[in-house]
Amino acid sequence: HITDVDVDLKITPHQTLLNGRCNYSNSKSHVFRKGVSLRYSGLFKYTDNIKKNAKPLALMGYDISEGLNILKSVSFLEDLNIKIHPTTNEKQFHKYKKCNWNYIYSDLYEALQGVSVVFTPSFSGTALEVVAYGVSTVIIASESSLTNPLVSYGKGEIWDIAFNSDDARRQYNELLEYRNHNPKRVRDVACWYKENFFIEPTEENIVKAFELG
């Protein structure tokens, strides 16, 4: 986050590349340009192949307590796939893991294939990525810890926030029902997030971003 004061004090970079149209800064003096991130190349390959029998997915972050809070909050689910952060291990989540829940180790976009609803921690920017990919997202937060990477657009349509198990159950069911009855609206909201927060890392965009031409 860059302010005009930062620019005046000469403590900013000469310019900042943004991976999308949305600018989180309120500085009018700093130079912002379009950038790209190779991480998000899979985001632009979504094929809308939601499967009726696909298990919901829980995405664990590096914070163990946040991950345990997710598993505790979704205990109402009989089936669940869990993707843990590479800096953690399965043993750290045994406290709340049910025996019929499965760990998966594919990359994010492979894990998202066919999934209707994902649960993420509140501090993770992955929630923004998942919503832009077109998958409904429930952010599991606590009253003392909430860092929401999303803007208000699409709340209750493709994403929502849960502070306890009752919230998680209700929003899981409501988001599922909404996407079943409003698939085009869900796709439109996802496209809005993709267009405003991400730039496809094509060769042309990479050349422009880093002035390689």
C-alpha cells in the first residue's frame, strides 16, 4: 500500500506493477503499470466442469490454528478433500480430521477441477483466486481475525464469510443452491474478479510488463 507521503519521502520503488485493474493504493503521485504473475496462468484455463458428486475442498494455509478452525467449522460435512500447505503436514490436522476425509496433493487448479464449494482461511489471498476461477468460496474467519481479500461484489452469490460452524453450514448450502439456480450470474461475477484483479501472463503481456520488447 503506497501513499503520497511515501512518495514524498522517496521510500517507494520507482514504479509498481499491478496484476489487474484494481489499485489498493490511494497515491496519485506514484507510477503504477500493468504487470503479470506467472502463478496465475492456470486461472485462465477454467472450463466450467462442475460435477454433482464432487467433494467440497478445504484449502489449508501455513497457519495451523486457522486450518484447524476450518476443519472444526466444516465438521457437518461427510465428505471433504483437504489440500494442506506445503510447509505443514497431515499430523498437524488430525485433531479435527474425520476418517472419511481425504488429503490431496495436486496443484491448486487441478484440485479445483469439478469442485463447487471451497473453504479458505480468512487471511489467504487464495480466496480471491478461487472466486475468480469460478468456484464458490466460504471464508472461515474468527471475530478477532479477519483479513478479507475480496471486495463486496458477489457476496452471497459466489462467496461469503463464516465465523462458526452454523455459519459455514448455512453459507455452504446457500452458495450451492445459488450457483445451481444462477450459473450465468456466478460465471459473470467470477469473470468480473478475473478481469479486475488478474492479467493473463501471455508472452505479449509479459513483454509489455517488463519492457522486454
